[in-house]
Amino acid sequence: GRAAGAAAEDGALFRPLSFESACQAASAEKKIVFIDFFTTWCAPCKELDQTTWKDAAVGRLIREKAVALKIDAEKEGKDLAKRYKISAYTTLLLVKPDGTELDRIVGYRPADKFMAEFSAGLAGRTALVRAREAVNEAAGKSSREEVQTRYDLARTLARNGSAEEALREYLWCYDVGMVQVASFVGVRGSFLLSAIKQLGRAHPPALAALRDRRDEAERVMLNATEDRRAAMDFAALNGALDENDRTLSVFDALPPGDVRRQGLLVRVFDLLVAAKRYNDAAEAVPLSQMRAQLERNLASIERMAATPRPPGQSNPFPEYVVRTTLKHVEVLAGSGQLEGARELAKKVLEIDISDATQRRLREALDRAGQPGFADDIAGKPELAR
């Protein structure tokens, strides 16, 4: 992020003051304190620097209403971030001169949206007030709108420290709302469970609620041999509880060909690969699925390459694609599907032909029991090194 720079009267947006000095200045100037909590690795923080904070209207609004600070939450601002329970980046905090929090904005906002939310927070229409209003407005409209607004409300409550009410909203989404709206099925088994898990770090009843639902899903799954969804819920909940070994134990106890195994397979894929159970892993994610996933990922890489990124902002996605595909190559080689392994390995090397990736490919093939196959891939004898 940018350095604090000169004093506000010289035109800089952020002032080089301590929090205590900023509170004193805000009191004297009849303003609030505005804090941009950033980290050096946070992409939305860099995006704010490149766009929103350079906007002239944003600058005028902040200088008129606030004493603004830019604070690294992992360095000099560590204690302050802890005091205000900052758990996501970027977080923008509106604070009264006495240190009382007025409102917070979490995540990147373009200039116009930032100004609207900043002004609303100043006027007492905080993020929480706005989230409750959105839920009321969605009542009686589409199910999708109701689920989205209640999910947003739950996240806002969690950020504001209202853990009990946040949990109630999250569990309504899990038990009722997201079950009824097909487009939320993926969110229900991933982002929603992650949010409840995060809430559970400071609010143990959230983890207890996940365990209760996991136990119920297991009961339903074991009593209903055709219930694949209960199996998927059981596996997803174990994932959120960091108890994937429990999923693997149940998977192994079910007979081959049992439909419930299909509901568990994707969740135990990494465990199967780590245990070198390549045939089971190949059943979990067949070659056709690996191909389709890689094609989607390659298309995403192309789209990203066509959109310039802000200076200093790296793109971690190609490395994720390489890592995932190397795991697939290992499974294919280990399960004897050598042509499929060759096909995917060539595509990995098209993404990144660095020595490091070539070495990782060889290591994957060594683990799969196909060390001699490495020097044959893409006609690159150097892989045999």
C-alpha cells in the first residue's frame, strides 16, 4: 500500500499519525477516524490503492469527514487489528474520536459504491442496518433473493461480533434456504460451512452445530442406501470439522459400487492420493472429469492473461492449475492410464515448463511407480534427470 505521506492539508489521503493522535485530531476537527487495515499480500487492498483511493471525489469526501489512516494489520497495526477483531482484508473502519466503532466495510469497493456506503455509515445506516433492510425488502420476493440477503446478513453479524444471531442465520441457510434453491447447493457445501467453521473459532456452539448435523447426515446415510446427498453432506461437514479420516473410514466400510461411495469419493480424493490408492482415486475423479476441469482452467488462464493486473499483483491461479493437474497425472499413471497421464502432463508443461515444474512432474510419476515414464513425456529426455 502507499505510504502515509504528507499531512492532509498537503493533499495526501492518509495521514502519518498514530491511532491515538488521529483520535485527538478527529476530536479537534469534529471528524471521525477512518482506517484502511491492509496487508502486503492482500489483492483487494492493492486494488483500492490503484483505483478507489486515487479517485478525486473519494479523496474530497474522506478529507472532509475523516482523519484517515492506512495501517498494516500484520505490523505496526497488529494490536489495533486485534482490538477491533479484524479478520478479513481489506477492512475499512469508521471510528468515533473516542474509539467507538461506527461501521465497517469489508472487501474492495469501487469509488461510487465506497462513497455511498461510507456516507450511509456516517449517517447511522451501518452495514448491519443495511443488511437487515435488505432482508426485509427480499421478504415475499424470490427464494434466491431471500437466501442471498440472509446469508449476507449472517456474514455482517459475524463481522460485527454478533455470533449467536449470525449462527442462527447461517443455520437457517444450511437447513432450509440453500436446500431449496438449486443455485446455492455448491455454496452450502463449501463457503457456508467455512463461514460457520470460522465463527466456531470464537463461538464453540457453531462447531457443535456442525457436529450435530454431521452425526444426523451419517445416520440418514447409513439407513438410506440410495441417499447420495446425505453422503455428500456427511463428507462436506467432516471436511469443515477437519475430520476427513472419518469420511475415509465410512467409505472403506461401504461395499464397492454402493451409490453412497460416490457421494464420499470427491471429499476423500486427496487422502486416497496420499495413500497411493490410485484406482480408488481414479474412480473418484475419472479422466473425463479431469479433462473437463483442465479445459475450464486453461480457458480461465487465457481470460486472465487478457486482463492486465495492477502492478505488483501476482496471479496464483496458474500455480493452482499446475498443482491440481500434477495430482491428476499421478493418479492416472498410478492406475495404469498412461495415455491420459501423458496427455495431461503435456498440458501442464505448456502452462509452465520451468525446471521446478519438470521436477515436480517427475516426483509425481516416481510416487505413482512409473519413474521410467518421465523421460517419455512430451519427448523431453531431460525429465529423466
